[in-house]
Amino acid sequence: MCRTLLLFLLLASPLRAAEIWVTNEKDNTISVIDIDRLEVTRTIPTGERPRGIAFSKDYSTVFICASDSDTVQVMNPETGKILHNLPSGEDPEQFVLHPDNRHLYIANEDDAITTVVDTETRRVVAQIDVGIEPEGMAVSPDGKTVVTTSETTNMAHWIDTGTQTIYANSLVDSRPRHAEFTDDGAELWVSSEIGGSVSVFDAATQAELAKITFAIDGVHPDRIQPVGFEFTADGAHAFVALGPANHLAVVNAKTFEVEDYILVGRRVWHMAFSPDKDLLFTTNGISGDVTVVDVAHRRAIKTIKVGRFPWGAALRP
């Protein structure tokens, strides 16, 4: 093939738009949303009850917690084909990929353990006893610490990734669901669903810095149940999903004050940003849809129908 023709074909080939991948618990599928078109362009079958989802660092593979299949599935995102399954322990719910792009830390809700899997050898390299019903997982930017939250024990467990042992435990409010380190690694945030709060810890000392609570006019406090959250590109704010309150809270990440609330779909679970973080996509379990939020103007701009009980979300740029 001549060079001119090859260049023409390359230029003529449409570039793939960035995508948001959404796991649908009840349909055993993933809905793929084209960010440019703001619509579902593919529906991909998975194992039973997919929840947590994350891409490898180069986005060549996607990891999916198939909770009721008791496995983490590894998929080729181009073809949607399952390449293989990883041993994960029973009922994997959430996980984090270590910065080494090799080790998955998986919360096993039924076994009260965190399982560490080497994605290259496909072997379990450690199982760490944690509290009852572990769910949330976070990894520090330097990879030295992983945190597991346990829903019934009401704790965040700090794990040294060098020794695969717990070195500290932090009490939080009832039923912790999600955890994230700030981009600089200085703080750990943990949401407590039934406690209705988000706890903020100093990552170096594990001391509690703040506890964020929420109040929405016309919404009973029992319905305000924080679960997933994400930080903006500049780290100045956090968007917090408030579950059956059907709202996001916009929290000032410096003062820990709630600045705004945004109405989204029913039973908002988790969320993912577009590549430029101008748009935020929330998974709304009961209404079976995704709300698209304009971050700068703090308002919902579109609803996208997906599968039944959407749960996790991940960006594929």
C-alpha cells in the first residue's frame, strides 16, 4: 500500500469517542455511553451481578467484579470478549488496582477478607482479615497504603501493601460504603451510608479531620445516605452521591462545607467524570438510568437510559 493511501485511510478513520462504562446489576451487562453523543452505543454481557469496574492503566483491559459469579472478569474493551477470570474470593464487590498496574485489592463481602490478586500470574498472593462485610476500597497515590471499609464493623482498615498487614483501624459512622484518597495522598475520605456522613482523615496520622453531614429541604434525613463520591480536577470540591435522597452534594474540599445539592435520578450510587472533568455521569439504581451533570454550572443536563440497577461507572478516554 502506498504511503499516500495509508495516510488517507488513517485520516479518514473516525476516532473513538471517550466512553463511560456502566455495570448493570440486574441485567448482567455493561452499558457503554459515548460521551460525545451522550447515548448508549453498546451493551455487553458479563457474569452475574456486575458491580465494581476499573480499567488497566493503558485501558487495554477492563476488570469487572461479577459478584454472584464469585470472580473478577478480565475483558477486552474493543471486542467485549471475556479474556479470563481471576480468583477473587466470594462475593467480590469493589476493588482497586494498585499503581503498579498489576495487583488488584478486592473486598470480599461474605468472607470478611481483602484478597490480593496478581493479574499477570492470575494467582492470589494474599488474603487479609478485615471487618465484617467489607466493601469500599481505596489505594494511596504512592501505592504504599490500601484501605478497606467494613460495613458492619464500621471501620476503615489501613493496610501496608509492603507487608499486606493492617497497621491501623479508624472508626466511622454506620455502614461505610466508599473510600478515596485525595490526589495528593494527604487525606482519606470515607462515606457512611446509614450514618449519613463522610469522614475525612489525615492519611499520615489517621486522625479525623472532619465529619461532613447533609440536609436537604423536603427530604427526610433517613433518606440521605452517602455512597460514592469523586473529586473535581482541581481538588477543590467533591461530588457525593446521596443514595435514595436522589441528589448529589457539592462539598468544598478545603472547608468541608456543603455548597450545593443537585437533583439526579433515583437511588444514585456511583459516578465517573469525562476526561476533562467537565461532565459527571451518575449511576441511578432504581430509575435504571445515568444522569449527566454539567460540573461548572452544577446542574443535570440529560438522562440516559441504561440497564436495570446500574451500579459502577468507569471512564475509558
